[in-house]
Amino acid sequence: MELTYYGHSTFAAKVGGKNLLFDPFISPNEKAKNIKVEDIRADYILLSHGHQDHMADAMPIAKNSDAMIISNYEIVSWFGGQGHSKGHPMNHGGKASFDFGQVKYVNAIHSSVLPDGTYGGNPGGFIVYSEEATFYFAGDTALTLDMQLIPRFAKLDFAILPIGDNFTMGYEDAIIAAEFIQCDKILGVHYDTFPYIEIEHQKAKEAFATVGKELILMEVGETRNF
Ligand code: NI
Ligand code: MN
């Protein structure tokens, strides 16, 4: 599966021939200044929660691409109120089928409010099931025992976990999360964007390697096969 990293927690995955874009935060991100938002096309935009650093560019990309927003009910409804009604609302524990595969919306321990102060529902993560790969994007979350349920739902090929600490779990907790979800291949996100979440890359990678797991840190704009 082809995955492109756009910085912070933003990435695109080609799944079942469709372009899935996750948590687009590009134009306000100094570290992603070489990425042109207007060039990004998506068939689906998946939003883990309502914070600005996860959806700043969602509306322009959704409009440009006529993309379907997949998120919790409150966020999908908010987009409808803002003039983009092509959405699929979900809530925790629910699974839905799409033309690229299936999506399950799972728990995250965090907060969620929309840019204008509207209640953003409860934050979540996604498990994406497809013919090419099954993966978990945790969104913004603390380490939580709920992650122990994930191996019952899915045999993961890889997972995307926040590792920047302060607002989410740090890499030490992400290693425990990787154990809970029984996954050895982790793409780290939500680090280095702001001074609060700067991390030492080598130290984090070594900590994963010590327990036989791989921490992948991609360059902004880089594409890799997973
Ligand atoms: Ni957040
Ligand atoms: Mn965040």
C-alpha cells in the first residue's frame, strides 16, 4: 500500500484504488511549506477529531475533490452545516463498508472541539481493512487499555501512532501501545511540529528496536510502500 506523509498527523493512503487522506493539516504547518494543498486530491477524508491541527485543510480539499468526509457524527454534521454535506458519520465501535474496504471507528483518549467552538464529538481512531493491508490510525490519544481490544478486531500490517508526547502519548507509551495492538511496524506521527512535541529521533527509534519493533519516521512529502 502506497502511503505519503504530509507532516504532523497528515498522510494519504492509496486503498483499493481510492485516495484516502487523513487529518489534513498542511497550510498552517511550517514544516510542510513545500506541499501544495491545491494539488492534493482525495476520494475520502478521514478526520480523527475536530482540532485545527487535524482538519485545517479539510474543507478546501473536500470541495476541490468532492471528497466524502468520514468522521464522527458531530464533525460530519458540522461539515454539512458549512456547505459540504458529502459525509459518512460514525461513532465508536461502529464499522462501515466503502468501495475501498471497511472502516471501524475506535476509541481515543483526547478531546475534540471544532474551530468555531462547536462540540466536536468524542475523538477517535480508525482501523482500515482492505485487500492490500489492514492498518490502525490512532489519531490523538493517550495510551489506553482499549487498544488491547484491537487484535480481536484486526490483524494489523502496520499502525500509525502519535509519539510526540505532551498532547498525546510519547514514544515510550507508543511502544506499549504497539504491544497492545500486536503490531511491529509503526509509523510515528504528531511530533516535531511545535516546540512542545519535539523528540529525539534516534532515541525513539532505538527504544522501539530494543523490543524488536520498527519505528518509521518519514520525511514530509515522502512516499513509501507499506
Ligand atoms: Ni488534538
Ligand atoms: Mn493534535
